[in-house]
Amino acid sequence: METAQIIDFPKTKTAGNAAGKSLIAPDRLNAGKTGRVFSRGGKLWVDFYYLGERVRESSGLEDTAPNRAKLRKMLDLIVSEIDNGIFEFGKRFPHSKKVQHFTLLEGKTYRKDPKDIVFGDYVKQWWEEMGPGLSQSQIRDYTSILNTHLLPYFGRLAFNEFRTVLMKKFLSHLKARKTPQGSPLSAKRIQNIFIPLRVIFKDACDEFDWHDLPSPFGSLKLPKLKRVHIAPFSTEEWERLMQFIPAWYRPYFKLAVLTGMRPSEQVALKWSAIDDRYIYVELSRVRNLEKAELKTAASNRMIETRPSVRAALEEQRAQMVSSQTPYVFVNMEGRPILQDKLRELWKRALVKSGLPYRRMYETRHTFASWALGAGESPDWVARTLGHTNTAMLYKTYGRYIPNLTRQDGSALENLLASPADKKENPDRNNFGHNGHYPGYPEGISI
């Protein structure tokens, strides 16, 4: 360990006197001492050598006689610690720009203090380093959440202020906020806002070795998601609704109830992803941005092109003979179809039909309830929907499962067949051990 060296404090010019002459005064404060205390811009500084390098650091103290004496004593203590090999630069100058530099020279692991790291500053650095590795959907969601909620609330706070009580106040703040439409933020939205906040806090703790910093989220109780009440269509209701859907868009909705595809998956479907046996679900499109990341790993799946599915696709292909688009479903101008426009069309059709309002997503629930009600195997239905297992299926659609006999979609095809087709092929009336499932008509034209 190198010792500090004596630095002669130069003679200092005093302010000019009334005659305009400069007076020179000897530096008695630092005489015979190692290092020096000096004034710059009305503030007191220290000047000494450590580990072979010159150190100049501001004390932040005003240049007064008592402060000079106080700072000189502190510098004497620093010199003594250096001589005894116990000086730690970071402890004496925690706010210095050279803390990391000298900590590494001391052979120690650099560890910033939580009180010295401001959330907004860290997020800027974090985004530059982590942003390129995020998916397009994460970039979109994180950007919105950071700019709308996190930076305005936490931007100027240091990480040592992240306590449970602060998170409770933030949660209360979110509950009081309104959407642009004037409704409160949903429980799902609030939970989503906390996701990047947790990620950034954890990354900061890992980066700066703050593993002794208590998590502010431990006892926080976020609002629970409300269980969505599903309202699948009956076959009669579906036939009625289709009468009010413009002919150009009927194949879209027919395929929706025949496959259970999510709207985001269906608007991204391309002809190249369809062959004689399967529809390959590989893409989705959200807010008119196509992405290869689907909702879950199981969402990347193959859906059998059963007879009714092929019929819906052929109907769509027939009305797109002159179109050059790679997409299966486009608007009447030939451009990729937008979910928002579909929802508007959907709402108008529901109003005209006189049916109770349902979300467009109910087409997915309708497929599942029809298939299970017809006696299809829950495993087959789960695979078609893109679920990893049947747990969610039993939880959501349990009341629609009369038996577990079918595995290939044939029972659903029987439900959708016309009465004439059933007479030609009487075996199609076999719905497993239960025979025809009560509550459904003999056939539906779809």
C-alpha cells in the first residue's frame, strides 16, 4: 500500500485591496501536513495521493474557518488510515465518480449503495443493455408501462426507498387511475404493470450485489383476476348471427368456431401455412405487427383440416381469386385484416341479430364447448386449442364434457353435418357411449 505524499500548498493570492494590489498570505492550515485542504468556487476540497494517483475531491462544505479546521482533521484521519492500510475510498467518498475505479484498485468487488442509484438513471442504462434482447411485444408493452406508469412515479427515487409501503402507495395510485375510456385499470393491467418493475428491481439487485436488500413486493397483495364467464353460442344462435355477418367475412368466423384459433393467430394465417392435412399455427399479429412469438410454446401447433375446415378455407379462397396477398384473411380492399375492424363488424352484427353481447373471443370457447359437448376427447380439444394439458379445459369447460370417447374430431363433424348427410352415413350419429348429446340440433349449416 502506497502512503500519501506531502503536497506543498502554494501561496494563495487574496482578493485585491482597495488600492487594487494583491496580497499574498502563507498557508498555515496545511503547513507540515500531508495533503492539503484548499478552496475552489467558495467550496472546500481535499488534495492527496492514494495508490500512486492524485485525488482531488470536494467536501461540499462552505469555505469558512470552522469548516477548514474540520476538513483538515478529516484529511489527517484519511492519511492515517492510508498509512495503516485500512483506508477504503468508497466509504470516505461514496458519491465520487472515482469510487468504482479505486475500489477495483483496492482489489475489492465494487458494490454501489442502493441510495446512490436512482431508478430513472438505472432504467436508462438497463434499457440500452436489455432492450435489444426483448421481443417486439415486450418492447411495446415495457415502453408503454415505463413511460406511462413507472418513470413518472419512481423516476427520481433511489433504490433504498423501494419499500413495501411505497409499493402499497403505488398500487393505490394505480387503482385510482382511469383508462382513456374512463374505466378503472383492470386487475390484469395492474398485474402487468408490476412485471417490469419486479424485473428491473431484481436485475439491479443482481448487478450490484444487493442481495441483503429486502424485496418491497413480498407482502404486497395485487388485485386478483376475475374469472371470465364464458358464453359460447348455441348452434341456433350461431346460425342467426351468421345471417348478419357480411358474406366477405363469414369464412373468417366459420373457421374461428371450427378451429378455436385465437383472433391474433387467425389474422396472421397465411396460405403457405396450410396443406392437405394441417393448418400450421406459427404466427400471430397484434396491433398490425406480425410476430413469431405466440402466446405459449404449445400455441405453435398443427390443426387438422377436417372436412368442415376445408370447406371454410375453400369458400375463402374462392372469393380471393384475384388477390395476390399471402394472407388467408384480408379486408375488402385486399389489405391484412385488423382485429379492431373485425370487432366493430362483430358488434354491429350482434346488435342486428338481437343476441346478447359476447366478446369476439367467444368463438374459441364456442369451438371448445361444441367439441366437448359432441363427445370429443379433452386431449384432442386441448391440443387443437394450443393448451399444454387438459387442466384448464376441465376448469373452464367441465360442464360440457359428457364422455371421453372421441380423439379425432369426428364427433364434432357429426354435430356440424346436415340431416341429409347423416342419413347417408348413419354411423355419424354415434356420439360414443352417450349417443346423441341432448341439447344440440341434428345438424348445423355453417
